[in-house]
Amino acid sequence: MEKYLRFIAAPALLSLLFLPFGGLKRAVALFGFLAILIPALKGLFRYLIKHKERFIFKMPQIDKKIILIPILLLSFSLPFAAKDYIVDIAILTCIYIILAQGLNIIVGFTGLLNLGFAAYYAIGAYTYAILTARLGFDFWTALPFSLALSALSGLLLAIPALRLRGDYFAIVTLGFGEIVHLILNNWDSLTYGPNGISGIAAPSVMGISFESLNYYYYFVLVITIVALIIINNVHSSNIGRAWISIREDEIASSSMGINTMSYKLYSSAFGAFWAGLAGVLFAAKMKFISPESFTFMESVLILCMVILGGIGSIAGVTIGAAVLVVLPELLREVQHYRMILLGAGLIALMIFRPQGILGGRGVSLRG
């Protein structure tokens, strides 16, 4: 009985969500279509798994560098072939890649569930905005202060919060995110409250300003590539291996002589550092920020990018961030249905591939 209820529950839920947009007849038709499609796909997957030796053939080994070359060429040639709208989306994609990789360090490498990651994003953005728009700092002078304050906030929160585990740690980070959002909304003398801060300076190098969209795209792209290289190197180092061992079994790691508390603090500060950098790039791009850009839903979106791409996978999280930035824009033509389609796609992915696009098996979240 439970087996059949599972096949009915998903079509019923999606049809119910579709009801306000398409009406009763279309909702019933959608229910019938999904009630047939989902069991059929399930049966197909079972058949393919059972007879996989018939369909699997050996693929030649391809060097990762060969795959990266066309991606880099396409990325650097984008402004020459695309409209400003696409370049703008590409800039936002790069910013979210850095942001998602920062959360991946905490959630994916170390196994600490953080539900208030947008707070570090906000701290980096607001620190840069205040220093440039109100105190007259330039980009390169304000950048170290923004990054340092973001990393320090991640470290200071982690010191008391890491005494907790699992859901309790997640709730503390959620509370921190809400506290930061309330401070930004109510500290009018510093943050201008809901009105936000405008007149934020754009970066410049040797007198060349990056206010132009194409120049700023290349600036952000280079920073994103450097960030991915650094994060990959740290992940492959002794520190990265210590984080992964803590994620898999903290007690065993401690018995092997790893100072688990210290490495968790490193992880929190290092992840917050990249969130602060993404905040600086976002503020410099928009030239205006307000508290509405750093809500709890922003933290949820970043976490969805990590889960979608594959927890702990650098390449997977990069793809997950790109998908969740680009896909809503591609579905903009179907304005009323795009969030339903996006949500349905995420549900399907979590059902058929819960480890994410490029994630491995056995990844768990610990406190």
C-alpha cells in the first residue's frame, strides 16, 4: 500500500501547486500524466540498473585540463558574442560560485550545517559599502577590511557555536543570520536601514576603472578562477584532508591526533572569508545594497546550490551555482510557472540522485 501511495503523493502535490495557475481541469490532467510518467521512469531506471552491463561501455580517460580549456575559452570570449544582459548574468553566476564554494567548505568539507551563511555575505558587502561610500576608501583599501571582518565574524560565531552539534549548531547559525539582518534593517545611522547604501565605488587598477560591464566581468572571472584554484589546493592539502576526516568521523579523527576544534574554526573562518569576498564583488557590481539582498532565503538558495551540485564536490558546486542562477532566467518566459518547474526539477533530482550532480555517496552533515 505504501508503495502505491508514494507514486500518488508526488503527482498529487505538484498538481495541487499547479491548481491556482492552470485551473482544475489542467491540474487533473497533470496529475494523470505524472501518475503514469513517474512509475514508468522508475521502472525504466530499475531495468537499466539491472541490465547496466548491456548499456555501459568504457569511456576513454580524458584529462581534466582538456575539458577546462574550452570552458575557459568560452568564458573569456563571452563579452564579444553575448549581449549585456547575458554578461550581467555571468557576473552574478561568478559571484554565486564563490559564495557557494565558501559554504561548501563549511558544509561539504567539514560537515557543519550552516543556515545563516548570508550573514557573512552581508558583512562583507556592508563593510565595503560603508568604507567606500561613507569614508571615501578605494576598492583595494577597503577590500582587506571587508574580508578580515567577514572571516573574524565566522571565527567568533564558531567559538561558542561549535560546542553544539547537529541541528542545534544549525539553529545557532540561523539565529546569527537573522540578527545580522535585523541590525542592517534597524541601525539607520550606520547602514541607512531599509533605504540601503548607494554610491558604492567600483574597483580600478592602475587608473583603469572597471565600471564598464565587460571590464567588470573579466575582473570577477579572474577572481573566481583564482578562488577555485586556492580552494582546490586547500582541499587537497593536509588541512582539507583533516576537514574530510572530521566530516566522516569526528571521534576517529580526534583519536588520530587531529585537533578537531581548531580545524572546525579554520573551516568557519575560511568559508566566511569567501562569503565576504562575494559580498564585496556584489556591492561593487550593484553600487547599491539593502538588507533585502541578505535574507534567510538567500542562505537557503546558497545551500541549495551546494546540495544540487554535490556536497563536498568543488566542480559539482560550481555547476550547481551556475544552474540555480541561469535556470530561473531561462524560465523567465513562463513567469507564472518557472518556480514550480524549478522546484519540481529539484524534487526529481533529490529523488533520483540525492547525492547531487557530481557528489559522492556517504556524505553526512555533523555538528
